[in-house]
Amino acid sequence: MEEPATLLADVQRRIAAAAKVARRKPADITLVAISKTHGPERIAPLIAAGQRVFGENRVQEAQAKWPALREQHPDVALHHSLDRASLVAGLARAMDKAARQVPCFVQVNIGAEEQKGGCAIADLPMLLAEARAAAIPLAGLMCVPPLELEPAPYFALLAKLADDHGLTGLSMGMSDDFETAVMLGATHVRVGSALFGARG
Ligand SMILES: *Cc1c(COP(=O)(O)O)cnc(C)c1O
């Protein structure tokens, strides 16, 4: 297993190379390190190597791990997503209570898969309207394309949906396809196993 700093440098280099092909600036692409299932002992070396944006999947896991890490590293940010209207009110209340407005990505079920999280494309206008009405700052759209299919058409569709709704952030691309996502306009790529190794 490579050192975290080596893996991080390699992913950054690949992002920069894909950005160059797309004539984009590497600095316009944020690497989100997806640290789900990994403990603080694996996360801390990445922070030490300069990584500052992380993402988790489960709220409970994030709440157990991150308060201590963020106390030591207040400049670390967590990537947040929202995928249904029933979460809007609670999220708005939590932001009010914390007196912190955290921009959220709205997750879209881009491949219309039954088992996947995310808002149906048809429901997106309503969810965005509700989030905006609740004054939740929107960072953009996020998706996880169907596993066995070519991801590029789904990335292109997410980019179009974001454009249709006046949103600029595009969180798309994971370990296996982040270069494709960068070429199709990703502003955030969410990378887990390429940074941490396979999940147990
Ligand atoms: C796990 C996960 C990732 C990272 O996946 P890798 O293939 O390990 O890079 C990205 N986004 C979401 C929503 C995930 O659940």
C-alpha cells in the first residue's frame, strides 16, 4: 500500500492532466476525499499532506469521526449533499442552529435506478425550489452514474441539468472515472479508493 501523500499526489497529477486536455485550470477542480469506512488514523495523514475537503456517506459515521479531526484542523471542510425534500427543513434548522451556512450539492438519481439515492430528474425543479425557499445555499448538482455503464453521457446530462437551473457546481466522478468527469466539466470529484485503498 502506497503512502497517503503519494496517492494524493498521483490523483492530483491525474486531475491536472485531464484538466489540461479539457483546457481547464486544475485549480477549478476540487478534490473531495471520500473517507467513509476509514478511521482518523487513515484520514490524518491526508490532512497532513494538504488535503482539505472530505466527504462521508453516513451522517452517524461523520458525526462520530469528524468533530475531533476538525478541532485539530478547523480549515477542513466536509462536502454535503441533499437528496429529498423531507430533509430540507431539518437541514435549514441545523444550519440556523450552528449559525453556519454550508453549501449543499443536490444529488440527482441520474440513471433513474430504483436502489440509488438521489432525487428523480422530474422532481429536481421542486426540490431546488424548496431548498431555495428555505435559504439553503446550493453548491450545485451531484450524481453517481449506473455502475456498469459508460459514465460520460450521465456526466453530460448532469452538466445540462445544472445549466438549466443556473447552478455552476458539478460534483461527479469517482476513483474509476474522475478524469472523464473533469473533461465533462466536474468542479468537484469525489475520490475514495484511489486515495485510501480498497474499502474493507
Ligand atoms: C464511496 C463514494 C465515492 C468514492 O468512491 P470510490 O470509487 O472509492 O472513489 C464517491 N461518491 C459517493 C457518493 C460514494 O458513496
